[in-house]
Amino acid sequence: MNVLITTPIDPEARSLLAQHATVETLDVFNRQTLMERIPEADILLVRLGRATRENIDREIIDRAARLKLIARHGAGYESVDVAYATQKKIPVTYTAGSNAISVAEYTFGLLLLLARRYVAIREAVRNDEPSWVGLNGFELYGKVIGIIGLGNIGREVAKIARALGMQVLAYHPRPSAERMQGLGITFVNLDRLLQESDVVSIHAALTPETEKLIGASEIALMKPAAVLLNTARGKIIDETALIDALQNKRIAAAGLDVVIDDPVKKGHPLLNLDNAFVMPHRGSKTPESQKRTARWTVEDILRVVKGERPLRLVNPEVYD
């Protein structure tokens, strides 16, 4: 089979794939080159980079008459028209959980940075300002963290929070009791989570139901001293409402790895706020996570090459 890769993946994973299929990696991933090359592809491996946000939509899928699999290198699959792929009987795979440890650790990096006011203290010392003496943070021990979305990443965040002595609330539309046993989590509705949490951390997938899930009315429920974290998708938060809340000190701070126009760019209003710390979507960017993601992606591709059912299906109904 011919495997078309949109942007380079881990060399070891690519080498493994090349032992079982003909592999081509696009020199430039844009719509034109994809449209030119995809008719010859049996499998499309989609890895999105900083400047590669092309959606795998109906037009592209229709150009791929030979396509037997769309394999997403990552946990998100909103860039793929899954409904249309399903209609065309094309399975879509993803790697949910491959980045969970990296993103969970990164989440607590953001939280500790904000809780102990590292940046403000460093800047005061750098500028020889005595104000650093009064820049006191707060302990995480005994605080309440509310986790929105208790998937693979959310569960890892819960484990770390419990290890730090935090109380854990969670809002998740379809909790699996079997997977949640022993985590010490209290499931609540969204309003209660927002009202009672000292820290609110978002780990939900972006869906029509979660887009702008956190808007002005939801932020108004939060404690004035609360910290809001988002390492999921920027569109889950109403950005205008968040900026207004931070400017008017309705919440204490926000730590964000994602914004609506991701990754964050120079001139974004959140970058000018002292109580916002914004990063350019780096939560999963560790060597361990990237290798794991590539390996899981290739493993499912090889199952399809061998005529087997892949393990990590977005649309299992294609096989059912």
C-alpha cells in the first residue's frame, strides 16, 4: 500500500512503516500539494504542524478514490470530516492517550507558575524592584481543582492533583465508573464545579457541544481568586469573555496553551495581560510523547495493511 504522510514523523516509526508499505512524506503540506498527491494514496497519515492546518474535508476525501484509512497523528481529529469519511466507509484512527502524561505534567507546570507567581517575581528581581517581597502565591495542598473532561489527560491530571493533596471535582458527560475507580474524584455538574473550584482545568475534546462551553456566565460563577487553565482547545473558551474577566479581575489568572487562532501570535490581547500566561500549544511536545504518538499511529496503519481492524478508531461503525 501507499502511505502519504503530511509532515515528517519520528524516524523510527517511519522506518518501521517503510518495511511494510511504500511511504511518501510531502515536502510542503498545503491544499494544492495534498490534492495533487492524495489520488495515489491508500492511507493518509495526517500530522498537523504550526503552518499546516489544512482540513481533510469532503473535497480531499473525494479525490482519494483508493483511500482505506485516515490516520491522525494526535489525539484531536476535528481537522477530519469524520462523518463524511464514515459515509465513504473509510476508518479514521487517532492516538488518544499518547500525549496524556506530557500534557498533564505541562498543565501543572502552568498551574505552579501562576500559583507561586514565578514570572512576576522574576521580573521584579530582574528590574531590581522591591515589590517582589509582597508577591506571595498560594499552596495547592487542600485546594479544589475542577477538571472539565475526564479522558486520558484529565485522569492523569487528577492523579497528580491527588498526589499533591488537592481535592478533585470533575465534570464529564459520560463518566465510566470502571475507569474512574480509585481516583478519588467527585463528579458534579458544571455549575457546581465552577463555583467550588480554586483551579479549573479544561481537558475536553472540541465538539459542537463544548465550543464556547466557558463563556461570560460560566466565568461569573468562578471564585475571584480562581485560576483557569486550558491545555485542550482554544474554542472551548469564549476568548472575549475571558479577556474581559481578566482585565476586570473577575478571576485571578489564566494559564493557556491554546487560543482560538492557534498557536498564539504576537499582538494577541492575552499576551498583554499580567494575569495571563499564554504558550503556543506546546503541551504534548516532548520526545517521549512524539515517539509514542508516531508509534501508535503506525501500529494501527500496519493493522490495516495486514487486513486487520485498527485499535484506536474514531468511527468504529465503519467496521460494525
